[in-house]
Amino acid sequence: MRLRMMLTVFVLVFYSAVCHANPVTFIAEDLPPYHFKNPQGEAQGALVDIAKAVLKGTALTATFEIMPMARMFQQQQANPNAIMLSLLKTPNRNSQFKWLGKVYFADAYLVSLRSHNDEVIHLNFAKEYKVATIRGYSAQAYLEAQGFTESENLVLVSYYQQLWRMLYKNRIDFVVTNTLTLENELKRAGLDPSLITKRIHLDELPSSLHFAASKQLNPQTAKIITDRLNAIKESGEYQQILNKWQLPIPTRL
């Protein structure tokens, strides 16, 4: 019995040392109010706070980095301890990542300027125009599956500000995007949100945002994060964080 206790203590101490020596890195794009870089250059946002709440009371240490979506995928492939703060869980991605838990949701729409007069009631009608989204997003794969191509009607960019400026300058006709943060994105770009309208709700696009890790992430680390995420949902801390950021609470956690 004494030997078993000593072995247990040794394992716990060893794992704690490993956690401190190999901190996880939470990575995300610049997407307020979920995750963004504040004026001091630090990661901030609702999902950053949720990740920090998950880490409390564990031996895990973490850093946070904000970067473009395309670089996020490169970073995660290079670093087995990198965890995406919010990745849409899609059928194509299901086997590529270790999914640690649902953190939020996103609704996608086809949007345009209000001044765009042509009636578009189905996505197929938009094939006569230029439709844009962020390179590397699930929206890119979705549009390509619907028959959009870069050689004809699909425009891919790396940053939201670039996307919106192209729309406001009439260089593109439509944007496929999550609209929960649309108003904030436009204001940050110095653009008038009242000039935008939602055209079509794209309910075929996945909506669940998850903590997503490399499949090489230590299984015990993955379990700790999943268990702690469930715990803060049950305790109400998760909901308190969303209330602090004035975000709707998902109906299904």
C-alpha cells in the first residue's frame, strides 16, 4: 500500500513537472470579442477567459497567441501542444484533430451591401457574382463543394479587414461569414455596419466551435482540459464569462 502511494505521488509530481516544462499554447485568430490582441499586445476575449478558467486549479501552464487562420494550422502541425481556441467541427476535420469540448457557436450568412439590388434567394444565384471568404475557413471548402472556384467566382483573403474593404469598394459582391461579430469587425475597420445586410442563412455550414488540439497532444492533458471545461459549465462560471462579454449563452452546451 505504501509503495502504491509513493508511486502515485511520484507520477503526480512527474506529470506536474512535465506540464510546467511543456506548456500548452492556445492559438486563435484576431476575432473580437472571442479572442483578439489588446493595445498592450496581449491575448484577450471571452474564449481566452474561458481557457484561463479551465486552467485554474490544474498543473497546466499556457501561453496565448493571436495569428491569421492559415498560420494557425501551420502552428498546430508544428507544435503538438498547440490548441485552437475556437475551431468549427466539420466532417472533414473530424478525424484530423483531438476535440476537447464545445466552447461556442457560430451562424453563417451570405451578406452583401444593401445597395446590391439583384435578388439572391439561393446560393446558386450568387455564382454569377464574386463571393469571398477567409482562406482556410470551412466556408472555403463549403463554397468549393457548391461549385465555386477561384478562377471564376471565389475570392479568398487572409484577413477580415481586407475582406470588408473589398466589399465596400465593390471589388466583390458577397461575403460568406459568421455574423455574430460582424458589427464589431466593421467598426474596427472604420466601416458603417448599417450598409450591410444578411441575404441567406447558410444552415448547412457547421456551427459548433471547439477547443481543437493536435492528435499528438498528451492524452492526460487532453482529459484535464475536457473535464475542466465541463466543470466550469456545470458550475456556472462559463455562463458568467459569456455574460461579462455580453454574448448569448448557447442553448446546448
